[in-house]
Amino acid sequence: MEIIQLKRTVRQGFVNFWRNGWVSLATVLVMVLTLFVFGGLFFSNVLLTSALEQLEEKVDISVYFKTSAIEDEILALKSSVEKLAEVREAEYISREQALLEFEERHRENSLITQSLEELGENPLGASLNIRAQNPNQYEAISRFLESASFENIIDKINYRQNQLVIERLSQILNSSRAMLSTPSASPSTPRGTKFQSCASWARPIPISADPF
Amino acid sequence: MIYFDHVSKVYSPTSAALEDVSFAVEPQEFVSIVGQSGAGKSTLLKLLLAEEKPSSGKVFFESLDVHKISNGELPRVRRRMGVVFQDYKLLPTKTAYENIAFAMEAAGKTEEEIQQDVPQVLELVGLMDKAWHFPSELSGGELQRVAIARAIVNRPDVVIADEPTGNLDPINTWEIINLLEKINELGTTVILATHDKEVINSLKRRVVTLEKGRVVRDEKRGRYVL
């Protein structure tokens, strides 16, 4: 009995759909448009969120050390920095590693390769890439690093020279996030904690002492 | 077959729609119930269909007191009565065929039964050529014939027609009355509520006359007298 009723209901549905052709067409069109708009919004949301997350991953500040800086002092500074609540991650790149990466990057450039050989020693300093919990905390981290106790080993911190760019990017990201109110963002992550200030667009390679 | 046993219906304390009405309808009888508007004709039919409950008295359909039947059982009893209304009450989005078929679907008939019976009943009411017309495409007389076809398609024991010719011109009125007589000749009891004097006088069948809720006359070959 239920099968007959279902069959009759479906048949009547098709009959009415056909008889009210224009209304059916308009309804389907509205539904398609609605689904398309919602789908488009959802897809854009996912895309934009993904782009923001990728952008955030590239945001950090780099600290370049003098070539004369002793590694133990740098590592001591690293552990001090890591103890800061604001710091999410600090990655140390030694002078040797920096040189290897530099050589790898300029392998095709014979002039640079020859110059390095003529120089005879590693001209690059070590560096420290620091990621903060929150982009607003880069200022505080930078001030900590600029304190007098590290003056003798730090050559340059790239936060100041990128400060304007970082702040503008932060504003754009903040606005985007507010607009999106991202459902795809990880709920376990507090809003903004993944947000990084931008010290460089690409992962910085410590070549501040690059003579070339 | 049908028995009204001292039935009264009071809507408000100051006026009674029906007062101590008693009469019986035999199987295959053609009974006209006449009376002026407000005499209680429609109330009487509603009591028979158990749409209303009597204030006192009983209404029997065969041996069943229709007001003591459970809600689950009531549809089965109602399926044994076909009803024709003055305003047709056809579904406007269904064709004549579909309106009749829908009554069979609701009664639980199979597709084979529907395909067999609907054309037959359409043939009986003379509307085979308009089977696929919508109500908006039919005249008043045709609409009423579709309504009658819908009422008889489930082969009821009794057809109850509540002023079926009220909205029709004389020619269509006679077509409908002839159709009801034909249905009666085929063995179905017909109860016709009307206030059409000419129809009653020419039918020469039993007439129950109601006046202010009371049965004032019940004649075997009655005339319209008020």
C-alpha cells in the first residue's frame, strides 16, 4: 500500500511540475541561483581562509647576527626568546647552513661562486627566524631583542624595516577575517593567535651580511 | 437502511435546527427532503454523515449508530455513502478523470480498478469526451456530473445529494435529476435535498417535508407543498 502511495505521490509530483511549467522553472532557477550563491560564498571562504593561512605561515621576523657572534651566545639568546610567552617558534640557522643555502641558491652564478672562493671565509652570519603567537606581539619581541644585553651580537632585526608592510598586511588580514568569520578556521585556535606579523614575504634566508 | 430516531439538533438555545425528527429510508429508495432554506435539510444530511452530532436522538446506518462509530471506523462507513454538493467541491488542479480517480485512490483501490472503473462511470454521466478537462474548462452541469461520477465510483449504498441543482439552469437540472434517477434504478439509494418545486413535483417519489426543523409531511408519492 505504501509503495502505491509513494508511486502516486511521485507521479502526481511530476504531473504538477509539468503542468505548472513556468512556476516550476522559476522555482528551480531560484533554487539553482541560491545554491550557486551559497556554494560560491562557501568556496570563496575556503579559498580565502586557505590563502590567509598560507600567508600567515610566511610571516615571521628574522634576527641576523654578527659574524663575530659566538654560537653559544646565539643559542642562549634563542633559549631566552623561546621562553617568552609571545613566541611560538624560533628556528636557528647557523653560519654554515646559511652559506650552504646561499651557495645552493647561487650555484648558476659563477661570479658569486668565484667571489666566495676568493674571499676564502664564510661572510654570512647566523640568523634566528621567530614566529609569534600573535602579530601584535612582534613589536614586543623586537623590543626585547633590541635591548642592550644583545647589542653586541645582533647585527640587524628586520622587523623595523618591514614594520609598515607588516602592519598593513595585518590590517588586511584582520579585515578579511572579520568579514569571513571563518567557519573553516580551527575552532581550537583562538582568533588571531595564528596570525603572524610579516617580517618577510618569503622565508628569510640570513644574508644580511651578504657582501654581494 | 437509514433511520433517524427522534433526532434533535440545537445550535443555540433560542433556535433548534432539528426537532424530534424520525423517519426511515429503505434500500433502493429515492427520497427527496424538501423545505425552505434553514428548514434543517443540510443539518439532517450532516448528521447522517456524522459531520455533526445530534443534541439528542440517534441516527442509524443499517444497524450502526453513526455517532457511536470510532474515528478509525468512520471512514469505512462514509465510503458507503457518496455525497454530491451544490458547489461541486472538485479539486481545481485535477482533471475530471483525476478527480474521480482520486476518490478511488483514497478508498485504497488499485491502479487496475481505477483504469477500469473511471471510464465506465464517465461514460455513465456522459463525460467521456471531457475526461481530461479541468474543472475551469467545464460548465456547471458538467461539473455536477463529474461530482456525481466521483460520488458513485466507489459503488456506495447510498448517494446523498445536497441541493445538487441549486446552481444549475433548468436543462442541466433535469440532466442531473435524470442521472440520479438512473443511479437509483441501478440499485443505489438516493437522498436528495432540494427546494426545487418542479423537480419534486415531476419526480413523483417519496417526499419528506421539513419546516422549522420538524417533519411536517412524509408522502410516498409526494408533491412540493409548503
